[in-house]
Amino acid sequence: MVEVAAAAGLSAETLRKIETGRAPTPAFFTVAALAGVLGLSLDELAAHCVLAPA
């Protein structure tokens, strides 16, 4: 986790806050940086956020 945070330009504590919900609305650029480090495109990330039909 420390390596991912550092590669995204974040502190490990910030990443922990995002993961635990203590930072419920991270900035777009934070999300984009994390997606890039994890090898996800923003399109892929958005597809995972779409609600499934009920």
C-alpha cells in the first residue's frame, strides 16, 4: 500500500483514509492518479461505478 500511495503522489495515511471511508470524496485527480498506478483507465474505473439494473 505504501508503494501504491507513493507512486500516486499520496501519503499512505491519505490512501488509508480513502480505503476506510474517512475520506469519502477524494478529489478527481487523486482518483485518476490511483487509477493510473493500478493500471486502470478512467473508463474502466467508471464502468465499475455504474449501478447494476435492479
